[in-house]
Amino acid sequence: MNGNFVYNNPTKLYFGEESLGYLAEELKCYGPTVMLSYGGGSIKRNGIYEAVVAQLQAAGKRVVEDAGVMPNPTYEKVMEGCRKVRENDVDLILAVGGGSTIDYAKGVAASAYCEEEPWEKYWVKQGNPTCKTVAVGAVLTMVGTGSEMNGGSVITNRKAGFKLGKVFGPALYPKFAILNPRYTMTVPQYQMVAGFFDIMSHLMEQYFAGKADCTTDYIAEGLMRSLVHSSRIAAKNPQDYEARANIMWTATWALNTLLKCGKGGDWEVHQIGHAIGLVTDATHGMTLASVSLPYYRHVMGDGLHQFVRFARNVWGVRPEGKSDEEVAAEGLACLEAWMREIGVVMHSGELGVTEENLQAVADAVLILPVGYRTLTRDEVVEILRESM
Ligand code: NZQ
Ligand code: ZN
């Protein structure tokens, strides 16, 4: 292991079919007013809303309704949530939904009492809150982002022309998160497999960095193998509880700060994905799927040892009689075959990237000076063009 790090994850997780029962205990820790934040209404159709409201009522809470958090949540929506928090003196924001709703809740929690312009302070300058913040709790209904146990808050600001992530410190992590795999069973297949790829991408973004022998890589390989196994089952039979439960658990560990210990991380696929999301509003996991193969094939030579390791330890590629380049390329071919098998979007053109908006997408890509290769803008355009 290289480097110095602090590992501190304060989110308390409740996992399993009975997990919502623990909400009552958690609610005792907070004041009388709970803002119930959720998305476009899926929780009203599948009964989760009713179950959560019943718990809030039984606990005697005053509930402030906060509906309409959209996928790829916007800064305008965050500002609207901030006004609601201040007007109602909210004690807890209970986010019921996927990554978008939980990311939004963290953004609101940090921004409601911020005396500066939150977009500039947090998302552009990557500063940390110096004001009072509001507690966030989560009931997860869609698997993929890891937002249930991390400080990430990815917000789209179309006026500013960026979709940016801010990773807040542990004070902004959900205080608790309720993970009931049954709650994810109504997620449409397209969203479900997008989430599967998002998990794989989080694992790869952290894995493809560094040269040292690192325990963290062994953990990541185990999670990747479990994900590949369970996703093959779930893509064919989404109602397979065991597979969905395994994937839910994998998603949480894929991005809850454990896997960055001793690793620098890459995250360029996410930067390109966010730029596509900004311009097309496409589903996050699909934006990543559409650019990952061109990106990894582009940087494979710069981090060859790790791509060889990926091929052997994740996909079981046999190295005998093959060059390192051949082994590494075979690993990426296995990744491609798995992506096709579970049914993710393979081309950014299908998401709305065109020759006309390609430059706008490239302009919105943050180029990070980490990973095995720092891209030039021309390389970003090349990768985007290959991805179409
Ligand atoms: O809005 P509702 O009606 O709830 O419908 C949602 C939404 O349309 C639906 N859905 C969720 N649970 C459902 C369900 N439909 C039926 N049954 C259920 N049980 O699914 C759609 C997508 O939801 P969303 O929350 O947008 O998906 P996801 O969890 O993939 O979140 C994506 C957002 O998270 C950010 C992404 O950039 C994107 O903005 N990310 C957050 C990260 C973090 N916090 O660390 C890291 C990630 O890399 C990612 O960037
Ligand atoms: Zn992601």
C-alpha cells in the first residue's frame, strides 16, 4: 500500500427486506420536521412512499413534501430545496430514491444556510461547508451510484455549462441508509443495467491507477467478479432476489471510499460521461458505458501491467503464449462481451451525441491530471468520435 489516508465512513447501513423497520429508531435522533425528498413519482406507484410516510406519521413528524427531483438533478432544483429547508426549519432531509435524489439532498443540506454562492463555493472551487448543515438520511430505491454511503453530490448547472461532482466530507454523508433489495425490483431494465455498469465503472475508475501491489485492488477484483456473476443472472431474471441483493451490496462498497485507499484513481470516464449527460441528459450509467471501451483501449498501453492484471484476475484470461498487449486486449474484449450480454448502450450516438454537438461535449469535459494518461483535448474528441 502506498500513500497516507484516513478511512472514516460514518453512514449506518440497514440492509435487507426488513430494513425499513429501523427507520423508526433513526427518526428518534432528529427534530420534528422531516423534508421528504423524492423523484418523479415511482415511489408512489410501487408503495415505498406509503410505507415511508406511515413510519414518519407513527413517529409524529411534520412532513414537508419535496417531490420532483429529476435524474441528473439541477442546481435550480437544489436552490428550490434550500428555500424549503429554510422556510420550514427542516431537521432531517429524508431522500427516498436513487443517486439523483440522494445527491440532491446532500447539495441542499450543504447549501441551505450557505452565505456564499454554493455553486461557486462547492462545485467549482471544491470548498467545504463553513455554515450549519442539515442531516440527510436515505432510503435507496435504485442501485448504482453508491450515493447512499458517500459524500458525492453531482449537480447539473446548464447555465454555467457544467455537470460537476462535489465530494463532501463525512458530515454530509447520509447519517443512515436503508437498503432493501425488494425496493429496487420495479426499476425498469434500462435503468437497472445502467446502474450495473455504473458500479463496474466505479470499480474500474479506482482500479486503473497506480503501479504498487495494493490490497485495495484485490478487494476491487472480488467485487468485479461478484458483479459480473450476479449481473448476468439479474439481466435475464430481474426478480432474482439473491442476485439483486448481491449487486446492491457491491454497489455500496464500490464507491464508499474503501476502494480509494492507497489508490490515486482515474475518473476520466466519469468526466466524459458527465459532459455527455450535460448535453444530452442521458442516463448516467449509459454515458459511461458508451465511452469506456474507446477510453480504455486508448490508455491501455500506458497502464499495461494493470490491464494484464484485470484480464487475468477478473476475466480469467490465460496468459500462456501471449504478449502482455494480447492479454490486456483480451481482458477488454471480455468486458465488451459482458456489456453486450447485459445490454448496455455501446455507442454515444444512441444517447444523442452528434457531429454537431461533439465540440460542445468536448468543451464540457474536465481533463484530470491523474490516471495512466492525461488526455489532451484532441484525444477527448478522438475518444468521443470513436464512441459514437
Ligand atoms: O424519479 P423517479 O420517479 O424516482 O424515477 C427514477 C428515475 O427516473 C427511477 N427509479 C428509481 N428507483 C426506482 C425507479 N423506478 C422504478 N422503481 C424504483 N424503485 O430511475 C430513474 C433514475 O434514477 P436516478 O436516481 O437518476 O438514478 P441513479 O441512481 O443512477 O443516479 C444518477 C445520478 O447520480 C449521479 C449521476 O451523475 C446522476 O446524476 N452520481 C452520483 C455519484 C455519487 N453520489 O457518488 C457517483 C456517480 O458516479 C454518479 O455520478
Ligand atoms: Zn458513476
